Amino acid sequence: MKKIIVRADDLGYSKGVNLGIEESVRNGIIGSVGFMTNMPESEAGYELIRDLDVCLGQHTNICVGKPLCDPKDIPSLVDEKGEFKSSKTYRSAKEDFVDLDEVILEIE
């Protein structure tokens, strides 16, 4: 018999997302969770699942919310308010504007 692992992304995005992920993990549906560490509800989301039997991984995010790095260190990724440029900005760009070293810095 084959097994599949079902992953839930966006832990930390919002209270509602956190609660849905927690319930899905507790009910045995979800075996892996992607954790958005830069989001306002990330600590609360982590507390909900920290003692549960689930694989927790990083959900790399460079298109919503505020970065963990100082925005001055990652100018290609942020707007004038110091928040990540939106996914719409990435999709509509005619040329690549992202500095890979800045992405690596944010991930690390």
C-alpha cells in the first residue's frame, strides 16, 4: 500500500489558516506543514502545532508581509514601505529584478 504525505502551506498567515491547519493535523489529514515565519500570526500558529506529530518546514515567502531581514539589505524584494513586493509585481515584470543574494539572505 502506498502512502501519500499531504502538506498544508501558510502556517502563520492568519489565525484562521492556523486553526484550519491545526485541525487538519489533529485529524490525521496533514503530515507536513509549511511555516511562514515572517507573518504576524507565525508564533501563535507554531504554538498550536508544536507538540503534534507533524513535519514542519520553511515556507519561503518573498511576496507577502514584512521581511525578517532589514529592508535596506534586500531592496530588490521590497517596496517603498519596506514590505515585500506583491506576487502581482513579480508576474507583471517584463525583466527579472530580483537579486538572488538578497533572496538567500532572507531565507537564511
